[in-house]
Amino acid sequence: MDNLIIKNSILEKIKTYENIIIVRHVKPDGDCMGSSLGLREILRASFPEKSIYSVGGKKADYLEFIGSEDEEPSEEVYKRSLLIAVDTATFGRIDNNHATLCPEIIKIDHHLPMDDYGHINYVREDLPATCAIIVDLYNTFRKELVMTQRAAKALFVGMVTDTGRFRYSGVDANFMRLVAILLEYDLNIEEIYANLYIREKEILKLQGYVLKNFKTTNNGVAYFNMSKRVCRKHRVSSSDASALVNMLDSIKEHLIWIFFIEHEDGTFRVRIRSRYVAINELAERYSGGGHKQASGALVRNKREMKKMLQEADLLLLEFKKGNPGVF
Ligand code: AMP
């Protein structure tokens, strides 16, 4: 369906509900928190008579500076609410246990479309952040929707973080025009970047350890096993440690890089990143998914980790054969 038709149907649906609950995915990042809180602020300012909630489970402390989510509404409220799920490719990844109670769901996302779980599914693979989809929605209905500085700050953070500070593919003139809309709201850029990128000294020491100890496969997959022991030794939480995946992003001839982060139960969260090579299907084979060049998955033990690395290595070998001269 045409994007404008979908956008119209989203706005119409929003208008028909008195209660709207916005949810996002588990393990929140800047884009899902930014799109949830940004959309909430726009809707609150645009429709002050409505009750708009942004809710989720475990939060990310480092993103508190863009705002806080709301208390869980009662089940009765869910039953009368429109649910808007942002930045969440599959229904199972929604960080909320009551989503099925809502009579209707709108999905707003930019991941590869794996699961059309919404009554309206608005998926924009051409935009590199869900926050950009929200800004575009605002821009389309400027006469009816109200942007605020709080909304602009949250949305800007999502657009900065999901593009690695405007470095990844998908950053184009249209995307930057959407960023420019937010910059009209007098954002304190220095404060935003300080909140996102100033780090504890323990993290910096762990960065040094990662750079010294990462491993590589024969054909150029760089990887690091962020074990419980390494996290303990450096006094860094596994979620903070997992954020270091892109330490391995600029190694010559290494077009795929992977972090394995050990969970308490000995299984591993996998964060896979790549340049040029599509790794999402590899992730899907290991209970995961995501984007062509940024996906997540799960491996149950070291044997599965080894198998996944072999598959990644083969994938890269095939890619290099078909694309000689690419770094
Ligand atoms: P992460 O490494 O957790 O930042 O994930 C990279 C991308 O893959 C994000 O867009 C996630 O939403 C997505 N992703 C991560 N884990 C999974 C999973 N288990 N299933 C589907 N998508 C995932």
C-alpha cells in the first residue's frame, strides 16, 4: 500500500481512540526508546484530551535523559486502548505481557518485515531508524500534529544512535532533512552527545581488553567472547559490555564482526554486524533476526557458537569470491 494511505489510516485510527499505549522491543536501544517517547510526546501535545502511555519492561539507564516510560495501565485500560508497537519486528519481541488485550495494533518499524502482527503494518525499510518514520509522520501532518522539544530530543537520539552518528547506509538527503526538522527545536547537542558517549573508566579499560584479545576466523570474521568472567574482572555489566560490539568495526578485510555476550545461564546473546554482507539470514538460523547489516541472535553453548562462526566464515568466503576487491 502507498505510504501516504497508510499514514492517513494511522492518524485516523489514533483519532478514534481515547487511550493509546505505545510499546517497544526488549533490550531497549536509543531508537526504540526514542520512537516510543517521541511519539508519546507528539501525541500528548497534539491530543491533550487523550491518555497516552509509553510502557515497557526492563529499561536502559543510559537513556533516562530523554524521558521515562509510564506506569503500567490496568488491564481494563488495555482492553480499550489502541496499541502502537514501535521498532519491533516480531510480536514475540514486544516487551509487554498485555499486548493481546488491545483490540487493535499498529506496527511502526524499519526492520525487515518478518511478522505482520499489526492491524496496520507500517514498515519503512528505506529509513534507517524508526524515529525517522515518526518524524516523517509528524511532517506529513504538520497542521494536525504538534512537535515539542522533548519529543525532538528523544527522536534525535534515536536517529543518532541507530545510524552510528550518521555513518551507516540509509543516511541520505531525505533522512538528514528529517533530522533538520528536529534541530529547529533548539536541542542541546553537546549535552546529548555527552549523555550518549562519555564513559566510565572501567568501560575504557574493557575496550582496551577487547582490542587486544579479539579473535578472527580464516576468512575475516572478527569476534569476541564477552564471558561472565571478563565482565566481572572489569566490573562492567554485561549490558554495558555488549554495547562495545562496534569496537571491531574497522578491521581491514574483516567485513563481519560478532560479539557473544554470556548470559547468567551460560547461553549467549549474539550481536552481529557487517559491512556489505547480509547477515540477517545467518541470525535467523539462530533464533534471531534484524537488519541486513545489524542483527541479533542466541546461541545455547560454545559448540553452537563455533558452528555459527563457521557459517559466518563461509558466508564471508562466498561474498569475497563474488566481490573481489571489496576491502
Ligand atoms: P542488537 O545486536 O541486539 O542491537 O540487534 C540488532 C538488530 O537485530 C536490532 O534491530 C534488533 O531489533 C534485531 N534483533 C536482535 N535480536 C533479535 C532476535 N532475537 N530476533 C529478531 N531480531 C533481533
